[in-house]
Amino acid sequence: MPFPPEFLDELRNRISVSEVVGRRVKLIRKGREFGACCPFHNEKTPSFTVNDQKGFFHCFGCGAHGSAIDFIMRQENRSFPEAVEVLAGLAGMQVPQSTPEETQRFEKEKNLYTLIEDAAKWFEEQLHKPAGAGALKYARSRGLTDEIISRFRLGFAPNDGQALLSHLSGKGYTPQQMQESGLAKKAENEDRMYSFFRGRLIFPVGDRRGRVVAFGARLLEGEGPKYINSAEHSLFHKGTLLYGFSRARAAAADNKPLIITEGYMDVIRLVDAGFAGAVAPLGTALTEEQMLALWRIILKPPTRPELLNHIPILCFDGDTAGQRAAERALLRILPHLAADQSARFAAMPEGEDPDSLIKGKGPAAMQAVLDRALPLIDFLWQATAGERPLNTPEDRAGFRRDLEARISEIRDTPVQRDYREAIFKRLQENFGPVQGSYQYQPGRMIKPSALKPRALPSNLQERIVLAILINHPVLFPEMEEALHALPINDKNLVTLLQSIFEYMGETSHAHDDAAALRAYLEKAGFAPVLEQGFGPELYMHAKFARPDRPLAMARAGWHEIWNRHLRAQLEEELKTASFEEKNSENTQIQERIRHLRAMLAEMDAKTEAEAAQA
């Protein structure tokens, strides 16, 4: 069947050519392009280039040329529909049926991207018109050059609440589209619209591919919140995006550090000073989804194994609020710690943020702050101790209790065990032999009254997921990105998964041959793991993962596991947001709670519909 052109456009936008080619060929960045030896003919001098901006690959030697879809067709000997399905799996998209409803949905999203881009261009123009003179003066007073202003596409929203709407109306956009994009709001008790952003310096916010999907805005004078952000819509969810993410992804690919800071100006100043991996949350506390997204762009086995030790640095302002923000981030990160998945914490000098420090003392001062960043375990100790006295046995017992509670939040069993051992040794070094309320046993700190070890979390779900992949490797393109986010705690299973990635990354292997994959793994030394962990007992719990089950059944089983994981994440974020709401009147938190509840309701409705069909 022919695919809707809107779907193909969105597919090409979501996944870069270098991302597809890089799974098969080792690419070397050369300015705005990538170079490599051509995979389609034997050559010693690289003549193969990939240009993401133009969306194609080209070989000057053999003349091979085309898009990401063409590369999959040629490299894997697939038909056009098969190549599209592979790319859709990589991009996390469902291949649409050629129905009027699907075509309408893609057209709607495409129009929304275009509308927001047109608004971004208009804001940029206003900054350099007479009405924007004050905003431009303010930007320059903050040390922003015209080159920086242009690079980050800063703009200005005039006080006139109708100016932007008139401009967009002239380009054919409807009031409903403007409202859906978050650029317009309906006046209370009146049948008219007005611009959401007025009298503010505008910061365009890009999605993971760099397309503008929202705006942040700083108030220049008068009363009102200092910063506001676009309301959430179908293309923008502030808890999952980070300001500067697309630039940071390119920086991570160049082995540059990822720096998480607090504000738009911090990111701009850091990037301008050479710290290209700087990002910031969008008016909210750092979320689990944002941290997982950063880990995913670093942890890309097996293509860049040297990046496994490249740990993101959380850099918060040097004041009480910044310290509290760092501690909240710590609590959100702890449950998601895993092998090669951690963070460091950099403390700014008192009264400084990255913007002010670089502006006043230069990039070298900022680099010194980053060099002093604490490993997570050191910050855990420091944040838990706080200002409390540790002079008496009672003081130290309370400190140990709080450390134990925080370490217990770590879901990865090997990491939690290592943290317990490291903390116990540190307690002994600081306070002498631990006596009384806690005793040491290998790998744990436990109370004498509870010497029976707690049951460790089962790795059953992890083995089921890998069984699906081993027995039905054709599902790999659909599962690949999710596997980076799904927590796998067992070190043997992590190593096994890395070997599967290596196998899938080799172009000579057929990715639908389960027997060949199993033979490869056994040859690599995983025969005992496969025999012990993937025997008949496993399939008593997951018949859909068996090698003799239909592909559709295996796919349905995988979707159920992944949806269960996503739901748990949403429920955890809703719990955190609900707690924050009790201590804040921030309307953005309330909007996020409504959005999370809507997403959960949508998942429930979809589950019920699928159950009814079954």
C-alpha cells in the first residue's frame, strides 16, 4: 500500500540519516557532515559522506546516493515497505494505514510544526524592530552578542496582544490552531483571542530533532511571573524535553560532557563558552524522563563504548534554592542508577550561576567548578549529613538510618549492594567500628533483629524481555530504543544484551534468524546463561516468548511489558508532582498533573479496548 506522504515526512524528520547509517558504519564527523569508507564497495580512502541537514548519503566513489530509507533498502536488501517499517520501529512510530483519519492526524501535526516555526521567525523579526528595542538592549546588557542572539534565535513578543495573531491569520492559520499551539488564549467571558506571550524576551525551545515546538519567555518590565513557558500540547511535554537537547545530543556524540543547569541564560552562556552539552529543564524540576533521555544519548552500545564513563554533571546555583534543587534531583535519580548510569554534582560558588560566573570570571572558572564535581555517592553522603551534628551515637544512628533509607531506593541490585558496602566502609573510617544498631554482613547493613536477608527482586521480567528478543530477533528494530530505557539489573543479562546489540550491528548477520543469533551467543560464551536462565521454567510464566509462538503473540507480549513499565513511570511522576503541588501554588505543576492523569486514562482506555477485541 502507498504510505501517506505526511507519515514519510515525519519519519524522515524524526530519525537522522547519520543515526541509521551509524548503526552499520563507523562515521567520523567532518564539520557539518560525516565521513566513512563506503559500505557498498571496497575502498581504502573514505569517499562516503552523510549530510543530516540535507537528508542524504552520497559516495563519490561508486555514486551510491539516497535517504535513510534508501540506505536500509540497499544495505539490508529490503523492499521499500520493509525499509519503512524498520525505520518506523527505530523512530518509535506506528506504520499508519492509509485511512483518511491517519492522513488528517499527520497533516495536523505537520501544520502545527509549521505554525510554531512561523511564530518563531516572527518573534525574531520583532526583536530588531523599534518595538523590540528595549528587549534587544536588555539582551545585550546581559552580554549577548548579535551572533549569540541569532544562533539561539532569540525574539521579542510585543505588548500588543493581537499582533502575532494577525500575522498568523494572514498566513492562513485558524484561531483553533493558534490556541492548540499554546500561542493564543481565549479571553475570559469574551469571545476573542489574545497572544499568550506579551512584553517578553522569547527563547525558542526545540524538540529532540531541533524543531521549534514551544517557547520560554522572560518578563522585561511590569508585574507577572519572571519566566513562563508554552502550555503543553501534542508536540510539547515539558517533563520530557530539555532546553538545548538537540545540540547536547550532537555534543555527546563528540564526547563532550553533558551539563544540566537551571535556566535558559545558563545554557546560552555555557554553549557560547564552549560547553556545548549544556541543557536545562523547562520551568520544572529535573524529571526522571529527562535524565533517562540524557543517559540514552550517552549509552549507545556498541557503537560508542568509550562514552560509558561519560557521566552527566548536574550544576545548580550556589544558593539555598539551588542546593534544594540538587537534593531533589538526587532523590529522583537514585531509583534509576544502574551500571555505567550515574551523575555528578557540581556546586557553584555562593551567589553565582553559570551565566554570572562565566560572564565575570571566564570559562576557566566554570571548568574549575566542573572539575570539582562530586561523584553521586559523595553528594549522597554530603546531602544526607547536611548541617546535622554527628557527635553522639544518637546523631550517627539517625544519619545511618537516613543513608539506609536513601540507598534502599536504588532498584538495581548490584549497584545497591555496592553502595551499601562503600557507605559502610566510609562509616567505619569516619566513626570507627559500627556497633549497636547496625552490623556488617557482606554487601549489606542490617539490624541484628533482621539477620535473615530480604528476598532480592526477581529478574524474571528481564529474562522474559531477552527471551522475546533472542527467539524473535526480527522485533529488534521495534524494541531497540526502549531497551535503553528498560532497567536491567542483572550484570550477566546486561552483558548478554550488549552482545545482542553487537550482533545486530554487524551487517553480515540476518536479523530474523533466531538460530544464528543463539549460535552467536553460545560461541561468545553465553551458553551457561542461556541454559540456566532461559529454560522451560521461564516459559511457564511467558508462553508468548517461546520460539515456536507466532510473531504477533511475541510482539503483543513485549508491548504489554513495555506499557506496564511506562505506566509505572507515569504513576511515579504523578506521585512526585502531587507532592510538589501540596507545597506550591505553581499552576504549571497543576497542568502537568492533569496531563499525567490524562495520559494514564488514555493508556487505560487503550488497554480496555485491546482486551475487548481479544
